[in-house]
Amino acid sequence: RLSALIQPAFHETFRNIIDGSYTTIVEEGGRNSGKSTIISLALIYRLSSPLYPPVNALVLRKVGETLRESVFEQLKEAVGMLGMDDVWEFREAPLSMHNIQTGARIIFRGADKPEKIKSIKTSKIPLGILWIEELAEFRTEEELDTIVQSVIRAELPCGMQYRLIYSFNPPKRKQHWTTRKFKTQFLPPSTVVHHSTYRDNPYLSKEALDEIAFAKEHNPVKYRWVFEGETVDGGVVPFGNLEFRTISDDEIK
């Protein structure tokens, strides 16, 4: 069942999350690529498997109110896709998930105030995985640094390694901090970046594909940004379709 769920483009991402050597795993790309689904499947599999030391996961979004209808439902769906409904419990207050076999938990938090992440404590099982969905919603890299340092401050038991997972649709502007941080030749050796698009997702509906085709024909800039995951605005002006030329006398009249 698992092999049928993981598309070829995401095989490496899945392995990296489960037991790879990278600390930071970045999944960025266009809309409808399926990157959040793959991350969810990998997290549920990792936290459910008795083959690995038990670990807890913290899942964040910038705004806490968006958690329930996004990553929480995404992870619940992954549980069903893997046929593990009988070993996972879902709790509404506070929002969390619990594996009754391994004891692993998934904790959900909004990062409206990053300093509040410091108060999260897990006793019996260490907090070793952080997934930030829609990373580009964060305004500055300093916000991310505050969260990461709060999560990785404790030494993990021997043989365990932190996993920092970031997923997002690339921002439009090239000056955005995520572009400067991850679209560079000078990545740390502990970081891997994978780009995906809608072409990596074979399960898209006809309606979704029609929308993509329409954007490609009628609004190429939007298509490249939204669906190809490209940064398309150099940031010189706030409008990407300006034409600079002399206005003719006839036009003035």
C-alpha cells in the first residue's frame, strides 16, 4: 500500500524524512504538487513504526486558526490512507494526535507569537520533528530562527537526529527571505531542497487541470508563479506587466 502512495518524484523526500542524513528538508514548489500529502504520509509512517525510536512531532503554521482545516486534516487523511485509523487518536482541545501503540504525539501550534513555542515540553518521548507548513507566511528569517532554537535546544538520545521540515509555495518576489535562504548554491550540507509541480501529482482532477491550462494560456506570469513555483517579480516595481515606452501624441489626444 505504501509504495503505491509515494510518487516517484517524492521517493527521496520520503526516505529523508524517515531515516535520511539531512537535518533540514525543504519541500517547495507550485500549487497542487502533492508535497504536503507526502510529508504527512512520511510523518505518520515514521511515528507509527516500531523500527525507529519513538519521537514526537510539532506541526506549525504562522496563524493558529488555520491549523484545523489544513495540516490537521491532512494528517488525519494520511492516517486513513495508510490504514492506521485503529492506532491513532485525534484530540480537539488542545489540537493533537496520539499513537496508542508507540506513544508518539503530534502537537499543533500557531506561531503567531514564536516565543510561545519555548513553553512546549514533552517528557517521556523527545520532540524531534518540526514541520512548518507554508513557511513563506513568516515575515522574517528571525521568526524561524526563534522557533528552531526552541525545538532543537535539548540533546536527543543517542542515535536520534532532529528533522526540520519546511514546505511552501515560493513567494512571488525574489527578495523574499525564503528565496535568499533556499535558492542558493551555498546550502549547508545538512539541508536538502526539493522542487515539485503539479506534474508530479497524478491524482489531480480534470477541473484542476483545466484551471492550470487556462492560466497557462491567458496569464503566463500567474501560471509560472502559482503552478510552476517560480519567483517572477524582481521587486523593482509592484506590477509585473508594465511596458515602458513613449506615449504617442495620438494616445495623448
